[in-house]
Amino acid sequence: MSDPVTRRPTRLSVRIGYGLALVIAAWMGVNTLRAFLAPDAFARSFGLDGAQATDPGFVQVYALRALFLGVFALFLVVRAEARLLGWFALIAVVMPVGDALLVATAGAAPGTVARHAAIAVYLLLTATLLLRTARTR
């Protein structure tokens, strides 16, 4: 995905980076709605059962965090801030890694833990594309 002569990322890698960021921002919006509309069901799908799933306050804090992150990512996409968006995605990797650890210690199914880990990998890929793109400008 780079020009073989200059080793610079192509427009395609820029589009892919922004596209991945838009998908994760939209997913954060979906999670916000799910967490506010059905907090118990959302908590269980997140990987928390039992007492954690019945605490709507925890789930609503998550929803507000997701809303902020999604809106901020959209803001960076609209402003075409590839470098900042790349750093944002890289720093955000902390959250799905922490989520994976949280739900693993809460006894979540391996598939749920793997889903959180996959989100971390997705964010790393997004960050790599965006930072690589921004570095060559």
C-alpha cells in the first residue's frame, strides 16, 4: 500500500485509516445507545454478569465514555487530523486491553475476552495506518 518509488503511503492507505476510524467511531455510538437503552443486556454482552450487570451506573459511565470517544474521533476525521487521530487510536488501545482483563477476571467467556483483544488489534492497525500516513506528509 505504498508507492514503490517513494515508499510513501498511497491515498488508499489514507482512506483505509480514516475508514477504520469512522467504523470504530460509529461502533462507539452504537454502544452508547445500547448501554443507555438496555444497560443489563449491554453489560452481559460486554462480558460482565451478575452484580456488575445490574449496576446501571457503571454501564452509563461506560456509555458516556464511548460517546466522548466516538465524537472526538469523528471530530478528528472531519478536521483531517490523521496524525492526531493516529495517536488517539494508539493511546485508546489501553481501553480494550483493560476491558479484556476486566471481563477475564469477571469470568467472561473466552470469546468475549477475545473480542476485546480484537478491538485492541483493530485500533493498532488503525493507528499504524494513520501515523504512517501522517509521518510522510
